[in-house]
Amino acid sequence: MSTIRAVIASQDPPFIREETALQVYSLAQTHGLRQEALHAARTTLTFSFTIEDLEDELGATPLVYLHGLWKYHHRVRTYLADNLTAFKTTGIPSEMTDRKNTSNA
């Protein structure tokens, strides 16, 4: 497995890129390759992730994987929105204010 990962990591252009991210994500999920699935999921964060944009993928990618990827996008966007709100309010990211509140308890 480490040899396969090394070969994939050394590809030029990279094996996991915007054009291949959904296919790689699907393959990685199918074969239980968590690192590769997460890398591909991160790559898809540049996508708008609407039904219209994913129309070509609906037949090629199992819906359970697309749903998981949609949940990942939702978690990331929620996290970013929370941090942006906290930063606008306090000038400190929410994770820092959470630690401060926890340490005082």
C-alpha cells in the first residue's frame, strides 16, 4: 500500500486534481483508502457542489459517496462560517475562544 501511495504522490500532473477528484474519491471510498478519499474530498472543495454541476457524476459515482462528500462540504463550510463569525466579532478564531472558555471551566 505504501508503494502505491508513493507512486500516486509522485505523479506529474498530480493523480488527484480537480478533473479526477470525484472519480478518485469514489474509488478510494470503494477500496477503503481513507487518506486518498480525504485528499480527493479536499480537492472538491473548489466545486459548487450543486445537482446541476454533478449531473455527469450521478451515474458514475454511487449516491452514498456523493452524500458523504456533500456532508463533508457542509461540515467544512459550517466550520469556516463559524470561524469567520467569531473572527469578525472577537478577532480570534472560534477554536481559540472555545479553548479559552474550556480552560476557564
